[in-house]
Amino acid sequence: MLGLLLAAALLLPVHAGLTAAIPVPAGQEGRGSGLDDETPRDGMPLSSDTQKKVREFLEHFVDPEKTPQEQADLFTERAEYYEHGYVNRKDIVRDVERYVRHWPKRQYVVADIDFMSADPHSDRIFVSYTIDFEVERGTKRVRGKASYGAVITDIGGEPKVESIKEKVHARRSGSNE
């Protein structure tokens, strides 16, 4: 269900209200939403300081110089990870290692942050953002844009990604020659 919510959030316009896209923590599914009549449908706005912390976290998150373990450490112990569903950090390390072997040269830039919204009843923030990417292996090069929907916890402390989904928009292949 969480995957459907995040996937829908990537495709919904901002005014449609993305609070519904903030998933319920594991073990709390089936409980009431906890939202009262005073809570906006699209969550709570973020202070400029929090927005800056989210951007800094995302820029660190997409930095390709991290080891696979360092990348996995940016996720909660169990996270909803792309199309894989809920996985643990060990699974994320293996996936990142496989990706690094396939694309040894990588470059990612946070191109735009489309939307941020805080869950008023937890420390979770939903963020929708776009990256420009370029990956290479030998003479093969792929460039493009991808959109992400992510739920980040503890942005004021040690931020972790609790859930992430991806949609690749544009992909251009080429050679390095």
C-alpha cells in the first residue's frame, strides 16, 4: 500500500494533497490517520531552515562518492526501497554494490525540489525532487532525469530515508567516443 501511495504522490499535482502519501510507520498500519480537522490535507509547511536541511541531506544522499555501506546508512533499518518493497540495510548495500559495478562512473545533481511537506504528527517529511544523472561504463554513457518521492525521518538530527520511489523521465544513451 505504501508503494502505491508514494507512486501516486509522484504523479499527483501538489494541490491534490500529498499528506496521504506519507506512509504509516511499520507496525502502525490500520490505525486511524491521527489527522484532525485542523490539519491541512497537504501536510505542514516547513521552515526555511528545515528546507535547507532537506536540500543538504538530498545533496549528500545523491553524492556518488559514498561507499555502498555509507549509502545504506542513510536509510532506516528497514526501508521501502524503490520497487523492492521493504528491505534491510544489508540488502541495500548489495544493491548499491551491484549498481556501482554496473556503472562505475556516476554523477547526480539535485536539479529541483518540487514539494516538501511535514507530517504534523511525526518527525517525517515527504519530499518530491528531480535529479539530473549521468552514468558510464566503458564506452557506454546514459544521461537523463528522474523524479523521486521520499519520506525522510529526523531531519533535525540524523536524517534517514524511510521510503523512496523513482520514476525515470528522460534517458539518453550514447558512447564516450
